Amino acid sequence: MAYGQNLILLLLTLAAGVAAAVALLHAALQRKDAFPAVDRQSKVIWVSILAAATLFIWLFGAVNFLGIIGVVAMLVYLVDVRPRVDDIQGKRWFSKR
């Protein structure tokens, strides 16, 4: 039973860690002026938050207290900030336009 639980925790941590790294990379590659234009924190703040989130997830796991904080920060970026930043720059992801 413990083996199955450990495997699930490992898979959750891998998925969250990769997603956080992708979010960090995305934030780092965006224009600096796109973040204030969509009424969000600055690029420096988001890159810092996502760097800490990625570090927390990889060091502590996705279901540890600090790991959960990292997962929440990563999800806020991917669900709220990224689409707005992409939209204002005219970028389309997963779109057939």
C-alpha cells in the first residue's frame, strides 16, 4: 500500500514540478510591459514567485505545505496571468486561428 501512495506522490510532484518550470520559463520570456498592461504584478515579481514555487515543489514535494503554496502560485499564473499576458501580446496557444 505504501508503494502505491509513494508512486502517486512522486507522479504529482513530477507533474507539478514540470508545470511550474514551464510557467517560470513562460514568464521569463514575456515582454516586461505586458504584465502591468493586464493589471497584474510586474514581470520581476512573477518570475520570482514562480522560481520560488518551482524550488518549493522540487525540494519539498507537491503535497507538502510549502509545495502546496508553490502549486497554488503556479496555478494562479497558468490559469489567470498567462492567458491575459498572451492575449495582450496577440499570442494564441492551442488555437486553430
